[in-house]
Amino acid sequence: MYKAIMLFMVLAICANAHAAKRLKPTFIFSNGSTIVASAVVTDAPYQADKTGKSDATAAIQRALDDVAEVGGGVVYMPAGRYRIEGSLKLGYATALVGEWKYSHDGNIGMGTILLAYGGRDKAEGDALLLATSSETALMNLTIYYPEQKPDDIRPYPPTISSFMSTLQNLILCNSYFAIDQKSMNASFLSDIYSTALVRGLYAPESQEFSWIRDVHFDNFYWKEAVKLFDGKPMTAAQAAMVDAYAKAHLVGLELQRLDALAIDGFSAKSAQVPIRMAKNPKYPHPVFGYGGVAMDFKGQRDEQGWAPWYYYMRYANVDNVPEIAGIRYFPPKTPTAKRVDKSSFYDVTQPPYNAMGDGIADDTAAVKKALSAASKRGGGTVYLPQGHYRITSPLVIPTGVELRGPYAAGKMRAFKEGCALEVYCGKGSIAPETDTAFITLQANSGIRGFTISHPEQSFDVKKLVSYPYTIRGNGSNVYIMDVDLLNSTYGIDFATNRCDGHLVRGMWATVLFKGINVGANSRDGKLERMAFSVGPFSESGRYAAVKTEETNTDLRDFISNNLVCYLFGDSVNEKGWGLVSFLPLTHYEFYEDKGQGCTNANFWLSMHDVGKRFNILANSGKNISLIGYFCSGSGEGKYNWLEVGPAFKGPLNVYAKTVQQSGINHPYGFSSRQVAFYEETSLTTGKNATAIKSADGNTPAKAVDRDPRSFWQAPAGSDLDVDLGQTRTITGFGLVNAGLFDDLKQNAEEAELWTSADGQDYTKAETVYVRPGGALQPYSNSWADCPVTPVTARYVRLKVTKPGADGIIRISTFNVFGY
């Protein structure tokens, strides 16, 4: 009882702190989208100069500080030129948002421009934009250094230094060091176009999911900026100087110790090193490398290795699968409320609604009254300023209406929530999957930019109570964006009612039983950057008074024993991009829904970490594709990472996968009609192979044909030689043991890679592949990759120095990686 009272007091104090001070919001319609700003830098009391004549640093910083003080939100910079002579620092959950009108044709002068005058010759100084307070965002900005000259290139600090952030729609015209991403944890970097001179994007570490989409470095942007800002084009001689400098100095992308990163679109033209993967010196050898998935990943890699932290996993690269070349995901336009004029903007804290937002007063009637007013006028934006809104009965979002909080990006979960709907209804539901959801979305309605929490839910799983679904769709074109579900029993329901064209984007959630369920013959839905994990609940500062190591462990165990993250029943043309999850019972489940299943679905760049039982369970459906797939853990010792039921028609097409070895615990039981693996090509696969020795009835070509069902079989002592066709730089090699589809014993516990320039004289490469641990399950090591100190050779030889218990070598695939 004492702890409960203390918790209530902590929540009340926190809520009242948020409600004590508010900034008047400004509703803005810009370039086809809506922005709700907690502060506008050109308005009073800030009055930042947007002509570029006087220093605007102090005015903009004051706006940033004011918004951070009320719990976060958007600081808006109208189109113009802002002279910045110092640095700007963003507080927790604060976004600096400009006006974005870039059209990819060099027209970079129509939006919001920061003219950076500080930091010259101070490479170790503060970045121009310090977004290191976590949950920050920088959006819709162009940045130019007027004093950086092509014929006199000088050092500057990073343009952006960020941590757990969203960086989107940025043009960095002539950065010396563009982005110092101190932590990629839960970050999203998208549509960034930059000229960088020594470093483009530096990402040394992460311990959590993150995403990169369309980040490109090209000297084109500086050349176009000179024409715009100096009034005359860059000369040919100056352009040559810029190109030469970048070619001598620029590392476009450096990745060090990265967990679960999805990359969809990266390039660095004219760089000395377009892409480098290196060790982070802060960490010992076992935590090293890049784990994740990539596609449209242009540029030669300087891959300095990877290590057992990734269980001998390389990142999955869709570019190396010819069957899926050119197939990309294109995100839809951000939806808005039906009416977007200022008269259709409703602040729930203002008369006649008068919500308190203090977490104590019942704000249900106020929020419902605002929603009704918007509905009667044919649509609009109902706005929740910073605060905690106590809601005691379910909400319905009417057609054409958006319920919106102050945040420009999702995942407002690190220790506090500046804007939250507090659910005080549905507690103890005995039919949680069918009872009325907390929020029902009518056709063409949506929610955006806030947290939903259940304050009466216990952090102690021994005392958990049931609640209905948090969100249910009821019609077409419903959307959920930048929303955090703190502690839902059930998450999102698109399976009770048909919800064609649904969109979920930028959502983080802790859910106990079912994350998102899509069915009811819903068509053409899109799911982007969704993440289910224990983090939002376990890391919430509001439970600090009652959380213990024991209750935190119990919560993790409960989720891993009960949660299914993504369920797909009767649905057609579903598309997913960057769908991630951590520690559930099952990540993806395709199930029978009134005799139907999921049909014609594509999922790009899925990353599933530590599934207890299944990563994928397919019991119904057809024509489903996973385009780039990364997973670790699964099986409970008796299941595989992928299990397929007899009713699944298939095919489930898996393009470019990387799977942690503990997810393979018995031979696969599915047919080639049900599941098709399209493996990445390597330097060996697809080339001509010859064996020194070979058992009768099998050919060495089966080790290089990219088919995991076929295998080269040979007696102990046999070697496999492969002609790579031309001299290559080799950086690693790997094996896929036979036995994936047959009950065969583990058969390559130790192997060596030998290399030769002429096919006659071979030298052993430095790294020896050894089955890790020596006591794993017989099928647990079917995929394994190991680094090699870079060596140049045309011919490679696989020597299996320790075959399995029966003394027979069986290799399904022999991969050699490199350039």
C-alpha cells in the first residue's frame, strides 16, 4: 500500500509539473503536411531574424529551452535564412523543424536554411546542432557554412551530434564532419543529402534497433549551394579541389559496434572509403561488428571483420540476391486530418473544453467534446498539449479527425512521457480481445504524437490485470504514427473490422499478449518502423519507485512466454518495412482466419531478436516474401526459428537472411513449395568448383549452387577447390552444413580456408573456423561465417579438418566473402 501511495504521488507531481506551464500551440500547414509547434522562433518573445543578417542563435536557443521545459515538443523555424554563430542544443523530446521544399533537382533555397558561422578551425568543438539529450529530432533543414571555401578547406566540428534521435529531410551543403551519431539506439535517419569532406555518418555503437533510409553523400550539394548562396557557380577548378579533397579524406559511413541496424539506401560518391566496418576500441573482441540487414547499399566496403558477438552472423545484404534486384519499399505520404485550416484546430485545454492534463482530473468529457466539435465541422486536428490526460471511458476518433500530441517523432519512453493518455477504463476485462478498445479509429482518422499508458497496471507480473485492445480500426485509411504504447495488454486490432489502407509508422510498444493483429480481409496496409520490446515499460521512469531487479526479470520472462508481436490472418497486399521486436514468444505468426490467410505480402528488412519459441510461424497464407531478414535466438530447444504448418500453401520466399545458430534444432520439415530460400551470392557461389577428392554420387558444384537442400559429400580428408574467376580481396569465409532438410549429423566442426594465386601453391589463411562451444545442438551451427585477415587470391581451398562423428563431410554451401 505504501509503495502504491508513493507511486501515485510521484505520478501526480510529475503530471502537475507538466501541466503547470504550457506554451500556446501554433497550427501550421506546410508543404502538404501539418505541424503543431509549441514555439515559433520568429514569433514573440523570440523574434529570431530570418534574413540571415544578425545572429539568431540566442533567440532559437531560448525557444528550444522553453519547449524542453514543458516536456518536449516542436520548435518551428519558418522558411528563411538564420545566421548561427554558436551551437544549438536540443533538450529531451524536443524537435527542431523547418520548412522542407527540396525537390531533388538542386532547388535547395526555398526552405529553412541555417547559415553556420561558428566552429571554424575547431574540429573538437561543439557541434552546430547538439541533439544528444535523447528522443530529439531535426527535420526539414538546410545547413550551409558560408566561410568554408573549396580552395581553402578548414576544419569544423560536426554539423550534427545526436543520440537516440530522428534526423529526417536534411541537406548538409558543405559539412566538414556531417553527423556524429553517438548512439544509433532507436534512431531513424532518413532523406539526408550531404556533401561531407572528412566524415559523413559516424555510428560507433548501439544496443537497440535503428534504421537508415536514403542517406547519400555527394559533392553535388556543395556545388549547387555555391551557386545559390554566392550568386555564381563553383568553377571547374574549385569543383576539382572539392572532389580531390573528399577522395583523399572522406569516410562516408563508419559502423562499429552496431546491434540490429536496417539500411535501405546509402551511398557516398567520391569518398576515399565509402563504407567502413570497424572495431569500436571501447569494447572487447566479442562485441564487434555490424548486425542487421541492408539493401541499396552502394559503395565498396572496408570490412575489418566481425566476431562471435553476432554468433558468426554477417549482416544480410539484399543487393547480393539477384532474384530480388530493384524491388524497394516506397513509403506513402504522411496522412493528415480532412480539414487543415486553423479554424479546424482544437486545443483540448482551451475553452470550451478545458482539459486539465494533470493526471488527476477526469479529462474524458473535454477530449470527447473536442472530438465531437471537429467531427461536426467535417474533420480537424484535436490537440493534446504537454500533460497527462486521465480518460475513464473509451474514445472514438471520428472520420476525418486526428487526435494529436506535441511530438514530431515516436518513442517518447526514456524515463518520462511529456504527453500521455492515461487509461482508466477496461480494467479487469474478461473478454479483452472482443471488448471495446480504448481507442476506436473510424475511417480516415488517426492518432499521432503521444504515449498511451495504463497507470493501474502493476509492474509486478504476479499482479497483472487484463485490459482490452488499446487501439482498434473500424474502416479504411486509419493511421497511427509516432505513438508509444507503454504497457498494453493487447496492442492494435485490425482484425475485427476490415481496415483497408491502414498505416502504422514510428511506433514503440510494450504489449503483453498480442502486438498487432491484421485480418478481416484488410487490404493494402502498410506497417513501418514498428518496434515491440520490453523497453517502454521496463525503462519508464514512472515505475522507478516500485521496480526491482526481480520484477524487471519477471516482466521479461512473462513477455517471452506470452507475446506474439505481429499476427497476420486474412489480409491481402500487406507491406511492412523495418518491423522489429525483442524477446517475445513469437515474432511473426501467419494464421488461418475464417478459412483464409495472409496473401501477397512483402516485408522488407525485418529484424527479430531473441524469439523464445518461433521467429516465424506460418500456418496459413500464400505468396509471402521476407526481403532481408535478421533474427537471433528461438526454439526453446525443440523448435526452429522457422516452422511451417501443413496447411500453409506457400511460398514463403526468404531473400537474404542471417540467422543466429541456436535457432536450428531439428531438420526442416517444410517442402520447397512451401518455403524458398534465396541466398546471397558470394565470391564462390555461382563459380566453377573442382574437388581434390569427392565421394561417389555427389559433385562439388552442389557446394556453390546457393541451394541449401543440396550438398557436396566427401570422405574425411577431402578438399574443395574453387576458382573465383579473377583475383579478389578475401575478407571472410563461411559454411552451411548439410542436414537442414535431412536427419544428418553435424559434419564440419572445424575447417580451414587456404588461398592461392595460381591454383598450385596454397597458403592457409589466418582464421580457422571452429564450431563455437563444442556442445551445441546437432543442427545449431548450420550457418557460420568467420573473418579473415584480408588476403588477395584467385583460388580458394576448403579443408575440413574435423568432420562430424561419422567422419563424412557434407557441405551445403561454401561461401567466401570479399571484393
